[in-house]
Amino acid sequence: MLQCSSIKMDNVFVMENHNEALAYWRRLGVKDKTLVHIDSHFDFAWITDSDPQALLSLKSLEGFKKNSLMNPLWNLSGRAKEELVHIGNYIEPAIKEGIVGEFFWVVPDFFCSTKIRLRRLKNQIRDSLLRNPGFNTKVVTENNCLKAKIGKVNLTVCSLEALPRIESDALLDIDVDYFVNNNALWLHPDTFARILKQKVPRGLVTIAYSVEGGFTPIEYKFIGDYLLALFDDSLSDTAQYRQAMDSLIKAAEAKKNKALLEAESFLKEAFVLCPDSAAIQYHFSMLYYALGLKRPARDYYWQAVSKDGSYRTLYNNRGPVLEENSRLHSARREYEKMLELDPENFHYYARLGNIFSQKKDWGRALENYAAALRLHPRSHEAYAGRGYVFLKQKRLDEAIESFTQSLTLNPHNPYANYWIGAAYMNMKQYTQAMRSIRCALNNGFFTLPQARWRLVFIYWKNKVYNRMCDEIKYACIASYYDSIKRIA
């Protein structure tokens, strides 16, 4: 594969989920390194990991006050500390544990291309840092970069061009989603490597695909492998691989521009150079489906999956992103397309169930949830979706049973906890409802206004007026910010 001889990297690790980088850093025992985080996302957030049980051992009011000031972020979810680390916050423990001594967040050029965008980025960082009530810092603008401090660690947010040269060993932490804007590459990996080798001469490289969750479109997953070839000196030097990946990039661009025959020509070039690539097989599959050639599309899809099973993920299509943006008709078409290629994939049935549920087509929703559960009896998403349909149909006992099955498989699912709480409220089982809704709040629905107002009602029914008054304040704050978000 491609050599980049000017860069001397000791280790290169490729992963799906970006928080796995923290495990590599810990395993290698790195300390006080400069982190160069190249990503479309900050991946820093405060972790509410303070154990409330520690308060029980305190013997004075003074000790309670001191402990509260030192540990303002309480873990009320019941989960272990390590379970709280995810793709959006893993840099926080890296700083806390002394792995990171300086922090550069390199953002795509268009993030800071105008004053408005730079101000929006500044507000995002400031809001993230100030979510810790015990933390106070200023974010300042300096030469089209943003600067702040996270404790004793200097934070600089800048473009790749503005990144200063780093002489010491660095943690070079790259996310493939950095390269993608509006489902197209805005920066070629070769150009990226040429600039970066002048900025960061040596260090440890971590590369995240970030396909799961819909951050990187799966058609660009291969960029992670291309980066591996650029940075791993232990791989053999083959210009052939680089040429194949360049043809694949051109094929993806041609397909996006609806030049399908041109895309096919580029793919054939890439295939001759690299016939064992799952990425090329996957691109052939999507291209032939677009051309109406469904049999070869199916054949190429399964060839890709046989070479790399990760291409059978829920996120091997744009349905989840379209669904998240309320483009339900387009999302449905994506899932139905994928079922033609992969009729045994339960994910698509569960998501079709969600779409029909949002359209209040309860019968078709239940049909799809049942299909998902036939294929995969442990689908917590299908059980939760089915429970919601039963709740809307006033089939409360069946709803609670289905939500319970979902929570047995995934006890921290805020969606299932919230709606089982709603079912208990309809049955006037207010104590159970309160426990479930509070569990939803502690596992991700903290700012959901509806959950807060339901608690207000429960406290009123139970005549717990002091807690009701406190909850009204939280409910009003959550409602205010929710309305601002909707307007924005």
C-alpha cells in the first residue's frame, strides 16, 4: 500500500467507534501528549461519573458542601463509569487521566470559513464546556482560531492549514467524517496527508470509520483504509492500491452527479487494480441497483458482505439519516431497497415499523415489528416500537409486556423507559410510572419537557408538593430551551 515516508508513525490503529482510541492510548501507557483531533465533532463532553453513594460516607455538612463542589456531575443512571464513555465524550477522560497535555481540534475548513460560522463554532464549544456547573472558562478568537483552557490543558480549534507544526510525538486522532460534506468528499486524502506530514512529523495514529450512527456515509468508509495505507509504514508500498482508491473516489463522485455509466467505468478500473476490495464490491452493488440491474446488485452486495461483514450494518444505506431528518418517504424507499438486496436483515423491518408507527399506520407497523422479531427475537428496538403501538391502541397490558421485553435486553433505553412510564400512568400506577420516567431522564431524556411535566403530574397526584414545585422549575426550563431549539 501507499507509503508516506516523511511521516514516521510508531503505531496506526483503525476502529469503527472513535472512543476505542481511548483504550489504545491507555493500553500503550501514553502520557502528557499533544492531541491533534481531526474530526467534524468535538468529542469532548463532561461525563457525569461522580458516585452519589460517596455522599453516604460523609460525616459533616462541611464535607458534603466540599464534595458537592468538587464533584458537581453525579451519575444517577446506575451504570458503571466505563459504560458512560462513548464516541461523544472520550476525550474528557483522556484529559482527566493525563493522557492529553494539549488539545488541538482540527475542523473542516468550512467550519470557520465565515465570521458567522466561526461564531457558531465558538458558541458550540462554550456551551459544551459550561455544561459543567463547576467549570468556568472563556473561549476567545485569535487569528481565525478559537482558544480556551480545559483545566490546565490548552484547547485550540483551527483548520488544517492553521495547525502549527508539532515537533514532539503526538496523538493523531482522525475521523473519516472529517472528509465528507453533503455526501461528497471535500478534501482528497492525498492532499490531506501532504499537508499533515509537514505539521505532525511523528506519533500515534488512530483512525475511526464512524459509519455506525450515520456520521460517515458507508460509501466513504474506504477512506479509513486509504488513510491506513498512507500512515502505516509497515504496509508494502503499492502505487496500484492508491490508483484503485483514486478511481473509487472518482466513481463515487460520478454516481453522486448521476453520471452512472462514467461511475461504472471508474469502478471497473478500480476493480482491475484491487479485485478483493469489499468497498469496490459495495459500490458496484449500489450502482447496479441505481441502473435497475437488481440481480448483479444483489450478487455484488453479498460479495462485499462476504469480504467485510461490517457492510451488512443498518447504516449501509441512508435510511437512518433520512428518518432522523423526518424524510420518512425517502427513508422507507431506502429500507425497501435494502430488503431487496438483503431480505433477512431484521434492522430494516424494525425501521419500517418505526416509519409506519410515525404515520399512525398501526397495522403495518405491527407487521414489520413482527417480521423483525421473527428474524431476530432479541431486537430491543422492535419490542420497544411494538410497545408504543400497543400503547397508542390502548392495549396497555401488552404495551407494558413489550416494553419490559425491550428493557430486559437494553435496560438503559430512555425511549422504552419513558413510554412504559406513560403506560403505567394510564393505568394509574404512579409509583411505577415515576421510577420509569426518572430512569428515562437519567439515561438521556434529561431535557425532555414531556418527561418533566409527567413527573409534575405524578408528584401532584401523590401529593408530594415540594418535589412537584422543584420539578415545575425543571419542566419550565426544559420547555423554554425546547421552544428555542424548535425556532432555531
